[in-house]
Amino acid sequence: MASDPIADYALLSDCRSAALVGAGGSVDWLCFPRFDSPSIFGRILGEEAGFWAIRPADVTGTSRRYVGPSMVLETAYATGAGTVTVTDALLLGDGNRGHELGAGSPGALLRSVRCTGGEAGVDVIFDPRPEYGLVRPLLQQTAGGLLARGGADVLALSSPVPFELDGGPARARLSLRTGDVVHFVLHHRHSWQDPPPLWDQAEAARRLEDTLEGWRSWSDLHQGYHGPWQDLVNASGRFLQALTYYPTGAMIAAATTSLPEVAGGTRNWDYRYTWIRDASMTLQALWVAACPDEAGKFFQFLAAAVATQQDGEDLQIMYGIGGERDLSERELAHLPGWRSSRPVRVGNGAWQQRQLDIYGELLDSAARLPELLAGLEPETKRFLADAADRAAARWQGPDHGIWEVRGEPRHFLHSKLMCWVAVDRAIRLADALDARDRVRDWEQAREEIAATIRGQGWSDAANSYTQAFGSAELDASSLLLCIVGFLPADDPRMLATIDAVDRHLTDDRGLVYRYRAADGLPGEEGTFLLCTFWLAHALALAGQTERARTIFDRAAGFATDLGLLAEEVSADGRELLGNFPQAFSHIGLVNAAWAIASAEQNGQD
């Protein structure tokens, strides 16, 4: 519901679309057929946006888990007279295994109800509202289930039991005894396509088992991390795969839109897109917790998307999951938002911002996968080299920075740092990019940027590298100075920066804020889990692994019972905030765990 804690939700994925299932048994978010499609169920943003609830009567206890190494959710209910298990899954394509996860996903949500002991009554309420709740579809009984028609969507609900239709939501009451099983499957099609299929119970059961086997095969093939926090790292790898759009390899920043940074606030954005900013850290996390194949596919998507830019243009900072450039932002005025957090937005106006850091993130991504460069088109290689040239030519200009502030452009340290990364990585890749003739210019630019960062990025007043040139305001992104290799982590100024962030940019629990400076937006925000993992990562690189472990555990302690992380934690409690689940938080977890494990293996601390 639009007031339930964000942490109460579980993620389902078929590597094309996503659903959120509440702890009380309601699907309150589902987009078909893509992550960024209008919602079919959207009650998390407003009661009128639709839901599908399955809940036993007289519940006395609840527990839930993902079934093995999968994205199949199992919720066990104890009732006054029995026990019931509800199993939820976005189904994979029939026979999809390993790297093909998501190849043939049918656009189908399965919900299976099993009485595991005694007897129980179970209520089912089905209330789809396509287009973010604007469409109230016509529901009708049909052989084998229900049909819902409205707008551009047709939904078919395979059901062995009849529903009551009275002009509102469809309702059914199940009376189950030990061993009884009922499978429901919701299928989606566009109105101009052939009608969705209706499956019998045997087919539904078979496809559930096939989906479980698909996820098992992916985990067997991909998850080889063995080290500290292994369960959390492996779960994060699955979540990152679950947030990946199979047809292109694009990874969304989060599965939702407009879940706020502060309850009742206005900092509500649509995160169902791919940011170049996230790319290099994403690739490292995929390499650790998943597989180089996924990392390679993601990089190829990025390279193809950005290579469509016109000569002279700044690189666009983000793209749609199909490579779309126009992500124009609009408000859905008919929805009140989670806990009255208005406005609800779709699209993201930040796509038109200038962010100079993306040149470094793009080249750093290429440097992490040098074996792929040989197979790139000559035009793409030239484009990557040209991106380094643009960084060398434009680094002295202002921009909106990594955090996409909506105030006036400034000279953000992180942006200058990533321009340094762009030319540094280009120098390493010069032969692979057929650009040896550009190295001298890149080396000159690298030295100029480095000297400027050392001279203007440091603040004696703050005893730290800071958010922007001429400022004494701290920013967690300064921790990346050592993570990207600009400074050794044990450099005195780097150690001072780490300590300044730890002392002055954290809350009472030791969780890290992005920054505390004015950013041109009203309201405040919570602490950022990603930034807290950055602090752990930087401490590990500095050889301070005990401190790193303490910081890591603080952040990881905010994972839900299913291991999921949001973007932020409220300043006045333990509540998770922001779009959910947040890929960047899981990326930070994976990379920090790897850094700590590597430092400990090297015998530090």
C-alpha cells in the first residue's frame, strides 16, 4: 500500500520487468512488458493505481524467503487453523538457462497458494489498473479464468476458481485443506496482439519449476565469490541480474519511480533507466558477484548508446533500457505518492544535464574489459578516444555533478577527477583504441587536471578534499580519489579526507550523507548506503580493515530480511527510503566486500 514500509517489499523479476510484493501478500507494483512501462499495479504510489492481494484469513505469523538462489519468493503464513504458503514468481522463458535468463520471458506473474497443514480460508482480490491507475479495465469471466481489457493492455488471469464481479475488484475465497494447491497466472499482451494464453494447473506448476531451475542454473554458472559476507554478495549479484534488461543488457538504477528520499518530500525521481555514471562500478560488481559475460553485455550496450551522440555534443548521462535518449519528465498529478510524497514523476529530466564525470566512467568501463575492445567497430574505438579528447578539452568547465543538483553548475571535484580518469584510462588503452598518436596530449591533460585537483580541490579549513573548488563543504564522492586510483589510500591528504567524512559527514549511527550543502532543491534527505560502503571501501584500501568491517556492517545491517537494500536510511530512524531496490547500494556492497577481502588476503591491518 501507499503507506507500507518500503522495506516490507520483495522484488520479483523476469529480467525484463519487475514486481514488488508486500509482506502482507499484495502485489503493489508491476510493470509490463518492460521495467519502464506504465504500471499494471501501482498501489505503492496510490490506492487507485491497482493491486493483487492474496492473503489467508486469521494470520498469526508470517515468514518469507527466496527459494534457493532464485528470485522466486515464498511466504509462509500461520493461521488459527492451519498453515499456507504463497509462492510468487515472474516467470522466465521456457527452458531459459544460464546466460539466456530473460530471453523468452512471457510477461507472466505466477502466484501459487498451497495449504501445508490443517485448513485455511484465503482471500484473493484482483484489481488491475493499467497506465499508473488511469485505466479501469473491463473484467469478464472466461473459460479458465478472467479477462481484463482497457487502454492498450489486455490481461488474462488463469484461475481454476471463479471470481465474483460486481463492478469493483474481482474477489474469490479459497477454502483449502492440507495438500491443496491453487495456481494463478497473470498474462499480459498489448491490445493489438493475440489474446494472452490461459494455462491449466499442470502447465502453471511446470513453468514454476522451470523458472526455479533457470535461476539455479544462472547461480551455478555465475556465482563464484567466496569471502566475507558471501551470502550478501551472492544475493546482491542475483539482484543486479534481476535489475538487468535481457534484450540489451542495460541495468536499471532501481525498479521503481518516485519513492522519496524523505517521506512527504518532493525529491522523487524515476530510476528505471541506465546511468553511465554507474557503469564502471557496476562492471566491477558484476565481475565479482556475477560473471564477465553480463559485464560485457552491459558495456556493449553503453558503447552502442553513447556512440550515437553527435560530434561536439556532451555525452548524455543516462539512457532508456532500449537505448532511448529522450527521457522527458512529467508528473502524474492523479497519484498522491507514497505517504503523500508528491509529485509522482515518470521520466527523468536529468537526462539533459551536463555531467563531465561520465567521460571517466565510460573510459574506466572500457579499461575494466580490455578484451572486448578488439571486437569493437573502428567507429566505436574512435568514439571512445574522442571521449577522452572531450574530457581533456572540457574538464575546466562547470557542470551539475554526480548528484545531479538542480541549482547552478559548479566546479565539482568529482567531475574533474573523472575527467582525469578518462585521459588516464585512455592512455592505458591507446593501443587497443588505435590512438597511440593522442597519448602525448592526454598525458599533458592528465598532469594539468591532477595539479588543479591537488591545488584547488583541497581545503585547509576542512582538512579534506571537498565537494567543489573553493568550497569547504564535504562530499562523500571525494572518497573515490583513492578508489579510482588518483591517490594512494594511505596518502596523508587521502587519510585526512577519509577521517573528515567519517567524523563530519555521518549521522549518529555512522552512516554517511552524500553531502550537507545546499543543492537547489527543497527539503532534506537521509544517509546514503552507497556512500557508507564507499567509506568502508576506502578504509580497506588504506589497510584499515577492522574499521572497514565496522562501517560495512553498519550499512549491511540495513538490508531487509530478504537481503534487499534501498537508496537511503531515514535520519530519524531505521526506515529505508528512496527507489527500491537500489542497484547502486548493492554495487557498493559488492565492491566494498571485495576490497576488504582483498586487503585481508594481502595481510594488511
